[in-house]
Amino acid sequence: MAILPPDKRPVPFDSSQLQKNLSLQSSKTSKRLNQVDGIRASGVGDHIALPQLVVCGDQSAGKSSVLEGITGIPFPRQDDVCTRFATEIILRHEPTDIRTTATIIPHSSRSEEEKRHLNAYRHVVHGFEELPSIIEQAAKLMGVGGVDTQAEGPAFAADVLRLELVGNTGLHLTIVDLPGLISVAEREENVKIVENLVDSYLQHSRTIILAVIPATSDVDTQGILQRARRFDEGGLRTIGIITKPDLINTGTEARITRLANNCDRTKLTLGFFVLKNPSPTELKAGMTTEERRKMEMAYFSTEPWKSQGLNPSRVGVENLRCFLQDFLDGHIERELPKVREDIRRLLREKNKELDELGAERDSPNQIRMFLTKIGTNYYNVIQAGVYGSYGGRDASFFEVRDGKFPVRLRATIHMENEKFSENIRVYGEKRKIVSTDPSDDGEGEESGEQLLVTEEDMLDWIRQIYDQTRGQELPGNYNQALLAELFRVQSLPWAPIAREHIVVVAKIVSRFVNAALTYAIKDGKVHENIGRLVSTTLEANVEAAEHELEKIIADEKRQPITYNHYYTDNIQNARNEASKSIIEASVRDSIHTDWDGTLHLQNTERDCARLVSSLKKRVNVDMKEQACSEAKADLTAYYKVARKTFVDNVCRQVIERHILAKLADAFNPVTVSSYSEEELINLAVESTQVGHLRSEARRLQAALEQSLRDLAG
């Protein structure tokens, strides 16, 4: 769009003149358009697609003239300047409220600062002669290049200039003028800006596409028809408009007639209309809508057009308006049920958003109430996770997704505790006896690294420790320090395995807590503040758990103590097995040596004495070996008991007592009640942005509810 030529006379805004010239309304259409317009006027149209007319086509196709013919609004135009941004014209029939305003709707890609700057623009229009200056002001604010000698920037903008005409228009209608499609530009981004802007309107199923095609161009080269087919495959909402028939070469009228009569190879389901736009001279003279209608009829009633067989119902802007009136009836009736459903969906989203934002919180009391509510929600989720109660009102939070359940805390902790127990069982012994003959070089003696050894290797190690711990005990006995030393070394891997278990559990709990905070707190700033507070407490709990573990590890290094009968049972079984093995070996040797491989015994005193004598000489007791063998049995029995106790102590006294049991204490209604006013303000005072979001959500909520009531009428 461009500035009005200086010699074009001003045209004041006269709504009664618009009403007299325009007829896009029946009683049904008027009612429905009024409903749709009310929805649009309330701001709902900025969030859902509403029925509207869009004028589009290639650059310099005559779109502005078509737009003026439909609306009666004399749009400024200049041959060397094209439309640089979309312009929405909203006509509203309100005889008691006459006003015309111009505003700018910023594109979603704009920054918040740019949006505020553009949203602040509002101009009250007193006459159509102001349109050139309004368009220039909008272009400057949008940063369109070439508006003045100082301006630099893209040649097109994705923002929208909205002209709202309220008064005795007799018409409820929204129609959009889009920039013309271009294929070549100095800056490639300009081509994409225009294409994306046009597509953003054409893609909505409620948009009626008025595809403007100049008669001077080959219809096959018109990009607008290709784009229209992409978004409207069935052609149920695309209407072709042929312009500039007065500029074609003589003798090509038949080609235009075939296209206009929808008889050419390029066809549209809804067909074409052919219009004769005013010439620059006629525009300069200030042609009225009625004068334009008469001019059009006179032009197509004379040769060469008179004899071409044009369908008279498809000629002239007046016929186009009548067609659009009837078409709008059916289009709006088809689309309104979908509009209602979109409104209901958006209303549900806004209700949820308002529920998440909560009430205002400017004063300490309001903040305390807000924190108490979210503290209760957080506490309930935490406790449910700790106790493994995954149903109820928070079931959606604990939902299993793709077979994964990271927020089911108790289930996850059970799995990790079981892994910990298994790791202690498999990797907890410093020396693990295996059937093969592994190499034991003795390296890493004091580390947690496991060594694989044979039975004899194990006894060799026990013999070494036996020699190192000899005290005042008699031969054949072992010092109490022996078992303590053996167990201390044998349980060395327990500490690193347990420490790693705390790290894993802490990560699981931290992930769960973050998920619970996100679920309970929707305000980003409050989430961040409470998150820091909870994280500090969680870190302190983990530190306490680590201290508790060190106490347990220190206890295990002291003199072995147990009153578990499982220990004595194991000792007894081990000694019985050892005695059984010695007797079996002696009997086999005696039979082989003294009985020629076959034992024949009679129940006589002589045979019994002979057997006892044979066995007696084969039982040679080495007192050191006896002590080491017993120490090995004692170590095995005590290790099993101590291992089970250690696992239980870590899970109960470390994980449960210090991490899980205290998890809900960091933030809950009780802790909120203890906060000072200063702490409350620091934690959750409402930001300007949140207040704006709530205000906008409430405004839109009210508009959506009113829209549903209006559409029900």
C-alpha cells in the first residue's frame, strides 16, 4: 500500500453510504456474521480461526481494487508500490456506536518488547483520507524498509494492520488484504515472508480464498492458484476473480471468456468472476461505488465482450457480492459447530491455566494462602511417592509411560535396594573363592577391588593373617583379633558399593522431587525459588545419610558381634562337614591300604579294635591348620550374617531414615506457616508478567464463555 496521490480528493468516513452500497447480508447471514463478529471483537478471533474472506494473488494483480469493490472502502494505491503487510478490515453494524480505529497485531515471532511497542499503537480514524498516513505510520512501526529515506529493513512485515469500522454499515464482515506473491526479490527473505504470511491465512479451513488473477497473465503461471489447491484440495472455498480485462490484447477475449465461464483447462469448483476495475483516471476523479457498478455493466455490455457469451451472473463486483452473500450463509453454518468446539477446547485450556496460576498474591496473606495450596499438593505427591500410593487424584502424575515409571518413587527405590543387595552379595567379598585357578598377586589389598581365589589361596591368606595376629593363646587356638582382621579385609568392598548406592538413590529422589515441583507449581519463578529451597534440604539429608553410613561402616570395623542363631548354626554345620570329610578320607585310605580295597567287618571286639587303630594312625592333627580351618569357617559364617545386617541397616538407617522419611519436610503447609512475611515475598510475590497472564486469561475466559452463549442463541 502507498500514500494517496496529492490530487485525489479526501473521502470522509460515511457508514450510511457503506450500508447503501453493500448488500453482503441476509437475515440469516446477518445474524451469524454478527455472532462471528462479536467473537472476533472480543479477541477470541486472535486465538481460533473464524470465517473470513481473504483477497490474495500475485503482486499488482488488482487486489486492492477488488477489496474496495467488496467493502466500499477507497484504499490508497500507487502503481509503483505494493502492499507490504496484511490488512484486516472488520466491518461491524452498530448504529449506536460509530467509530473507526486502526491497530497493529504483532506477529508471534516478535520479541515481548516489540509486541508491547506495536500493541500500543491505536489511531482513531475520522475519514478515509487518513488511510495513507495510517498505513505509513504502521509501516514505520513494523520496520518495513523503503517507507522513508532513512528506513532500512525487510520489504515486507508479518504483522497485521487492523482497521475496524463500527457504525451503521449494515454489514458484518471481515476481509483481509494480503501482500502479493513475488518470485524474485533483492532479499530472498522477502519472498519467504510473503509466502509464509499468505499460507498462514490460506491454511485455515474457515478462510474463503478470493484468488485474484489478472487477465493479462497466463493463468497457469499464477502461484496463488497452486497455493490455494494445496490448502483447499477440493476447491470448496476458493473463488477465482479475473481482473484487468481492459488491458488484454485485442482478440484474446475468447480465452478470458473460457476461463471466466470455467470452461478452460484450469477450473475451480466455485468458478470465476470477471471484474472491470476503475482506471487510474477514474480513481483520481473519485469514482463512487454506484458509478463503478454502472461503469462495469456498460463495459461488459459493449463489444467485444457483448458477443463473447460471458455468464452474466459472473460479471461485475455486484454479482460477486451477491454470490459471496449466499456462499457465506452455507459456509458459516458448516463452520460454526467447529468454531464452538474450538471455543470449548480453548476454554478448557484457559480454565486449567487459571487454576495453575491461582489467585492474586500481592500481599503476604495472599502469598501464604497460595504457598499453602501448592505446598499441600506437593506434600501429597511426595507422600504418595514415598508410600507407593500411585492412584487417587494424582494418578496422572504417576502414570507409567512407555513401560517406564521414574516418578514411582517407592517402586524405583525397591529396585535399587535390591540391586544394592545383589551387588554386595556378588561383589562384596574382597576374596571370592572360585573353582578355577585365578592369579592372585595380592595387589589392591586395601582397596575395594575384588580378588578371585581358590580354596588353597584363601587358606594361605588366612595362615598369613594368623601368623600376624598371634597373641597369648595356646597352640591350636587363634587370637580374637584374627576374625576381626579377616572380616575387616573381606568386607572392604562394602563401603564403596554402599556410597555409590546413596549417590544413585539421591539422583532418583532429586529427579522425583523436580517432577513433583513441576507438577505442583506452574509459576516458573516460584518453581525456581521453591526448587532451591528443597534442593538445599535434600542435599542436607543426603549429607546426613552419608554420615550415617560412615557410622555403620565404622561399626563393622570393630570386634565382630552377633547374637543371630544363624551364625552358630552355620558354625555347627561347617564343623560337622569338616569332621565328616576327615572321617570319610581316613576310612577310604584305611580300606585301600589296610583292607586291600574291601572292608569286611564282623561284630567282634577284634575287628573294631583293628578299625579304630587303622583310623587313629591316619588322623594327624596340625594345630595351626586346625586353627586356620576353624577361622575360615567362622569368617564364612559371620560374613553371611554381617552382610545381611549391613544391607538392611543401609536401606533402613541410611536411605529410609535420612532421605525418604524426611523428603516431605522441606516444603509443606506446616513449613509455609513458619515463613516470615519477608520470606513469603521473596519466595512467591507475583511478577508483573504473571499478573498480566492471569488478567489476559480471565479476559479471554470471559470472552469465550460469552461467545458460547452468543452462539447458542
